[in-house]
Amino acid sequence: MKLIKKALWLVLIVFIIAQFFRPEKNTGNSITINEFLEDTNPPEQVQAILKTSCYDCHSDNTEYPWYSQITPVNFWMAEHIDNGKKHLNLSKWNSYSVKKKDHKIEELIEVVEDKSMPLESYTWAHAEAKLSEAEIESVKEWAQNLRIKYSLMAKPE
């Protein structure tokens, strides 16, 4: 019994000390998102969907919930955000070539269509981020029209 008590105290002490070590937060500015919005011109409904379901992991503008202050949760979240931004960073949209933008939009259609995005682990804590069939269709329609724009821009003269 004494061994279990000592082990629990040790775990508690390690947990408390761990709270002093935190990953860097993903905080940017809305200017970078505005550049994406200006270039892609999503309708208001799609803008709302992107903000609710995509920005936290796919831009430099993450809104952190209260539990993100707890280590090790904050490290888990930071890893998800870093991984999300490696695949698509809406804050870096203007640095992508037209061909890359088109490819990213093509991938966006695929992951929304097959419901692999937003991640299920994200929608557990953010139920509002889960997409309805109507929202999926709205995003797909906007994205397909955007692909037409990029395909016309990419055509050689």
C-alpha cells in the first residue's frame, strides 16, 4: 500500500512539474486568412464552415479551449496542429502556386467527401465542427467552382 501511495505522489509531482513545459502556441493574425478568403471567395456559409471546422488546425489562427492549458493535452494538440498545417495551411495560401492551390482544393474535396475531415477526435470536443450532408455539398460546390478558376489560370498561353 505504501508503494502505491508513493507512486501516486510521484505521478502527481511529475504532472505538476510538467505543467511548466508547454509547446509554442499557434497564433497568427487574421490578415493571412483574409488573403485566403479574398483569393477563394467562399460564400458566407462556406466561410463559417471553414472557420468552425478547419481554421484551428489548418491556419495560424487556432482558438484554444481551456483544456489546451493542461500538459500533456497541449502537446497532443500542438502535434495535430503542426500535422494539419503540413498538409494545408490556409495562412500560407498566397505562397502556393496555382497548381498547388488546385491540388489542395482537390484534396479538400476528397477529405470532406469521404468524411475523414474534420478528424473525429476533433469533433468529439467540437461537435459544431461536424459537417452535415448539406454543409459537405456546399463546400464541395464552392471547391469545384474554385478548381475551375485555378484550371483556367494554369492554362498555358
